[in-house]
Amino acid sequence: MFYSNSFLIADPYSAYVLETAGPFWAYKHIDSFYAISNVLTLGTDFDQIHPDAQAFAYQKSWMKEGVPFDFQRAFSEPIMTFLGKGLSRKHQCELQAPALDSQKFSIQDAFGILRSHRIKENFEPCQGDMGNICLHAQGLLTPSQTTGSMVVELRGKANSSVWLTGSSAPCLSVFKPFYFGTNILNDDVFPQASKRMDHSYWWQWEKIHRKALNDYRALHAKIQLFQQENENSWLEEDQILSQSMEMKKREELSQNAVDACLRLVKALEQQKGKRKFNIRSFAYFLYWKWQNRVMKHEGN
């Protein structure tokens, strides 16, 4: 599952998509909504390309000379692209984006896209596959998991904000505001997570994620209510602080958000869930039982 990668590079005034294939690359300037999902997306519409990329692709017979050079077609690996289902995730992102000329795309819209699943009603993690934006690992055909999510609001003449979950499965996580120049993301508040369960924020929240494997809908409902109440409150405060020069208040907002989430972890740990089985979920539970054993073995 090795692959080269794509990047969205932006400041408050301009944005670019850069895509790589080994030492080769292509990029273009973008001025509207754009999505990348572990798949090459630039075809013939790049602004600039590595000077040797075309000659290399012609030498390998990946492209025929005399036709417009297609970076995506030349450097994509068909089987891995199909199994990874990145184009499906990209398409879902684009379907959920509001009208591009409305200029109404919000932080909440970004949160919602990152939390989305293809099954809209009565979703269960065992129904997930690689085509989901919020990705739940479940075995051989879906070995990957969304382990952390980020949304950034870049402001030209005000303080930018960085919204991080710091935990896996954004549908079961909470976005918290952080700021450049503050010192909240330090080893005391966010120690680096190890391979086994420890006291890091990621592992504290992972206990809830793995508990939700038994009773997703009940825990998701409680977390979703917390998301709606607290994220909206933090967003309102963030808008006010974006115009403020008081670094201390931004640090307090970040710290209060982290503390509130850790209190939720403690409360959810005390609740009992109901394990629900069917043929598909049974395989899912076996997969995660194995993951827990591997985690303990690696920790020892």
C-alpha cells in the first residue's frame, strides 16, 4: 500500500494542488473548492510539471506521444487506485460542497464532510469501506482508519485557527480550536501517543472509539450532541478572538476545549453498551479483537 501523495498548499490569498509520483510532480493554482483523497487528480490541466516527467512516462510506454500529456493517467497505478477508492472519496467531497459561487462554505461544512459516510441512515462501522471519507478499519479489504482530522481557517488580517480532533474516527471525535503562537500543543497536554494504550489524548479518546464498536449508535448520539453544543460555542468564541491580540484568551479557549473533551471521555467510560452481532459485524469484532491483542503485544 505504498503510494506517492497529493498536497493542498494554501495561505489566506492563494492555493495550489501539488501531486507527486516518485521524483516527479505537477501542480496547478486553484481558486475554488478542491478535494484530494490519496489519488492523483491532475490530468492535462496542470500549470507546471517536472521537466523530465513526460520523457520518463513515454519511455515506460505509460503515455503515447502526440496526445495531450495526462499526469494522472501516466502515473496512477490502476489496481491500487481501484482498491483504495480515492476517487469515490473525492467525488463524495465534491457532492457535499455547496455551490462554488455561493462563498458560503463554512467550518461546520468542513466538519460535516470529514465525518460523512456513504450510508446516511442507521450507519454502523462494520458497513464502512474504503469509499468512506470517515474511514473505519474492518479487515483485509478495509485496512485503513481515519486516525486524525484537521480543518484550518486562514484569515488574511486576523488570527487563523486550526481545528484538530487529535483522535480517530471524526464522526466520534470533537474538533477543538488551536492557534499559532500558543503553547497548548505541548508534551504535557498532548504527549505523543505510543503503540500501546497510554495517557496521551489520542489513546484516552481511543478508549471511547473502541467502546463504540459494540454500540455505535448509542455512543454516537451522545457524542454528536456534545459536538453540536460545544463546537458551535467554540466557533462563536473563535470568531471574536480572531480580532483580538490577547494570546492568553486563545490559549484558554484551547485548554477549555481539551478539558471538556476529557470530561466527556470519563463520563462515557462509565456507561454500559449493548453488543450487537450479525454476520458482518462478527468479522468486524474479530478484526478489532485482533488489533487490541497486537497493541498489547507491541506495548510489551
